[in-house]
Amino acid sequence: MAPSSPAVKTCLVDLPLCTLHVMETGEGPPLIIVPATISELENWEDLVRFFGQWFRARFFELPGHGKSTPLPSAFTSDLVAAAVAQLADHVGAERFNLMGFSFGGILAMKTFLLLRERIDRVILLSPCVNKGALLLTRPQKLAVIQLNRLLKSPSVRTFLFRVAQTKANAHWLARFLNVIGRVENYRQLEHKLASIRPSLIEIVSREVDEILGAEFPHPEFRYETPCHFAMSVNDPLLHYPTTLDELRCHFRNLNVTELSFQFHQPPRAFTLDELNHSFGATVARSIAAE
């Protein structure tokens, strides 16, 4: 049985690279959760509380997202990994656990490669860790690449920002992204488009570049750090067997949980009760087994 979930608090953490908007809860060993793109604290509260039953869990909005300030130079996953290192130092976590979901899989892998001597375990949920796992048709991939090239232009970013200010335009733009890039939850995206800034559009464009080029060199000897991997075999955005094979090339001690969801990202965030009912026993067993 998981312990009771403590209260959540949020704060702004000033680091040398940027200021991060952080949510934290729990009293166990430290866990840093690196988010997916365009993630805001309010959408992750129950998941943070869920892991806060076993860990001192911290989740942050990516630099340039939400209340987190931008990086001093162009957004890269390497700089985000450096910011995670600074966050760990700031909270006094000489050793910590690391978790990533979706695009956060790239960020978690970058952070792990930078700090693997300090990381006790890695938790990856439906992670993007290899460009070969992307389930895009050739026309879809070409459309995403071309659109992303256009987003490098400040005038295009400003135009999209203005277009998205009306509800009807935001609706059709979200549907367009749903079709060419298999973006799920287009209605949720439609809501976010109304407040997305040109600066954030540029950051998202750079994140898309990293997703399209995601690739990590295979180590000569697989890492001994335990890795807990959970993903749906029916994931519509990422190919499950390719992702599993990739992680097997990196981690000798890979604990796998196969799911059967028909989505990559839940249509709505799971509640704490739903998370405990579906995954609480699995998490408790995995932690106890180590």
C-alpha cells in the first residue's frame, strides 16, 4: 500500500542558467521529473502527487514554458540537462532518481548521460528516445519538417501567434497539427494556442528538431542503473518494439511494464485515485525489488 500523498507546493527556483517553476511534494528519496513539451504544472499535479507517495518528487516547467524563464541561448536538450544538474545541486540532491515522459525521454537520456554516476534509477513513460520509433508516414514527416523550417522565421511565428488569437483559427490550426503530426488532444492544444507566445513557438520548433533527430550512441557496456519502462503497445505516436529494443541497448537492468492504452498522452490527466488503482502496486513492487 502506498503511503498517503502529502500536499503539493510550488516555487520559483533561481539557477545560473534560468529560473524554473517547480512543483514538489513527498518526503522520500529525491525524484526529478523532466516534462514533455508544452507542459504546465497544473496538468501534472496528480502524477507528481502519485510519485510523491514514495519520493521527494519535483516537476518543473521547461525553460521558456509557463513561468520558467528562457535559457540564455537557443533551447537545446543539453542545456536542459545542465539545468537539471543545477536544480539537483540547488536542492542538495547528491544522488537522485530521474523520470521522463514523451519528449521528456530525450531530456531524461541527456540528463542521465551527463549525470549517470549520481542517478539511482531512471523511469521512462512512453519515451521518445529514437527517431526511428516515430509513427509518421513519409508525407506526414515531410510536412512536419517543412512546417518546422517555416517556424524558424520570426515573421512566421508572429503571424501564427496572431492567427491563433481567435477561437476559430485556433481550432483549425490545432486540427491541422493533429493531421500532419499526429498531435493528440487537439482540443487541449486549441486552448493552449490562444496563449502561446512567439518565443515559445520558437522553443517548440527546436524541440521538434530534437524529436526528429533523436538518437543516442549505444554504450560498449550497458548501464547498470535500473531503468523502469512503461509504454502502451498500441501507442499511436511511437513504435513500442523499436523503443523497447533501443532501451535494451542502453540498460542491462530494464524493468518493463506493457500497457494497452489507445493513446500516447491521456485525453485527460489521470486522477490520483486512478493512478493508485492502476499503477500503485506495480510501482511499490518495483521499488521493493531493488
